[in-house]
Amino acid sequence: MARLDGKVALITGGASGIGKATAQLFLEEGALVVISDFNPDTLQSALDELAPFGPVSGVTGDVRSMTDAAEMVSATVKRHGALDILVCNAGITSVAPIETLEEDEWNRVIETNVRGMYTLVKHAVPQMKAQGHGNIVTLGSEMGIVAVPESPAYNASKGAVIMFTKSIAIDLIRYNIRVNSLCPGITRTPLLQAEVDNSIDPAKTAAEQASWAPIMRVADPREIAHGALWLASDDSSFAVGSCLVLDGGFTAQ
């Protein structure tokens, strides 16, 4: 039997990168998957790509919006009658030292990466309580554990995600709802690839990315998706409020 056979999963930011890789892996493992994205064209493209792997549907929305978050949960439950797994994957990056970090960028990062999890969890938990079970996976980061230069907004947002995860985990486990955080390292997402493609010296930029972690390469999104699968499945049944770090050794330095 597949590890997620018959489970209903909602994955935010599921139209690209780690989110899309997670959606595909969940489908391969028997899940009924709903993905969300704020861009309808990107969402449809992902749905077309994922359709051969299993029953997948989509909902357009912005995780920063309480109304949109409610609709994501509601659409999932209306379609499949349950919400077993929520993967809060949607997020954005930021590279700017504090003296040049604009207020708008700070707000956008915090609202997307932190508020965007609060809105989804707030609406998912009542459904999970009513079912008597649930599993929530948040996307943290190695940069929520250790700081890197010129990234105060992103460091702060991912540090907040980890503590948010721990806090709700100890509150919700009494209702048979497990909450854990997946903390990836540098991963070959479209955004990371764009940095290479748009740089003056793509080969040099790619080499710099590869040297970020002791493993001396960038992760494939599917490698990170396997971490999400483990946390979302019964294989991780004793994990509560944990941070699964998949960073190629970066935080071990």
C-alpha cells in the first residue's frame, strides 16, 4: 500500500519548486492532492504537468489573505470530504542588509512566510479536529536555524516559522494533529535557477551555489519532497514539533 493512500493533502505554493515536487511525490504515494498558487497561469501549467500522476486539482489564492486561505481549505474539503495533510509551503526570499531593506519588502516577506501559515492553519485546524486527526508540515529553512549575512527579513521569518510550528504542535497533539517543520537548504528552485540564468557569469554563479553547503551541490526539489513525505506519513508517527533539516551539512558547520 502507498504511504499516503487515500489521504487528502493541500499544498500551498504547490505550482513550482519544492511545492510541485511534493505534490507529485504525494500523488505517486496515493494521495488526493489540491495545490494552491496566487498565479492562475502558473497553477494551470502545474496542474497539467501533475495530472498524469494522479487526482490533482487547484485553487487560486494568496496565503496572506484570510479569505483566500479559508477558500483553499473549504475547496479541498468540498472536493474530497476531508483534509488530512496541510503542507504550508508558500514563501518568498529576501536578500537585503538592514540599512537598505525597505519597509514594503520586510512586510511582504513576513506576511507571506509567517502570516501565510497562520491563515491556513487557523482554517485547517477546525476541520482536522472534527475529523479526529490531521498532519501539518510547515516549510522552515536552514536560515531559520542559523543566520546568514544580509538576510534579516528572511532569517526572521523562518525563525518565526520554526517557533510557530513548535507552539502549535504542543497545543494540537492532544487532538491527534501532528505538526512538524521541514527545513531545507539550498535547492534548485525556479528562483535559484533564475539567479544563474540572469547573472553576468552563469557558470560562476552556479559554482558558488554548489559550494554553499559541504555536500558541494544544490538539492533537487524531489530530495526535499521526500522529507515532506516522511513528515506527512505515519513513518514519522512520533515526530511532534520537530525540525527535519535537509541542508547538505550547512548547519553542521
